Amino acid sequence: MYWASGRSHSARQTDGNHYGSGKWFARDGTALQIASADLTMTPRAFTEIDGRKIPTTWRIAIPKLALAIECVPLNARSWMGTSYPYWEGPINFSGSHAGLGYLEMTGY
């Protein structure tokens, strides 16, 4: 996921232990690495596409940066049914920060 001042990613594992990380970019250009323990990414709404349950609305929180946003897709049905299917599309986000971003997801 990308937002105005940073980016993050999450890898789902079959054992239920998910890994996430990110990088926060301050206005002065300095970067802060975000550890998995400092990042929470929670699916809030799902869209059924081609028999798949896709998490299309997310809540992202990084408490140590006072970041808590909800990301909502502009088009929840932005599924790309290619030989390696994935979901991608623009999002709005609001909460402690607001703006536009872009979300890409694979493995659904």
C-alpha cells in the first residue's frame, strides 16, 4: 500500500503469522523504517470477485507515528484476471491523514 508519506507491505503466511514492514518519509526527505511489530493492517470490507473474497477496504495503523487511516478503493472490482491474477487500483484514505493512494494485492 502506498500513501502520501510512506509505503508498507504485508505478507500473509499459512501459519497465521503475518509479516509486514514499511517506510515512512518525512517532509524533509528522511526515512524511517517501520518494523512489523509497529504496523497493523486490518481488512475492513471484502468484495466477491470470480468466487474470491478480496479484502478491498483496509485499516492501517502505525501508533508510534500517530497514523490511523482507512483505505477505500475507488473501484472495488479492480480485479485483473491474468495468468497471475491480482487486484490493483486507486484508493482514498482518511483518518489521521487523508489523500489518494494506490493499492496492489496478489495471492487472493
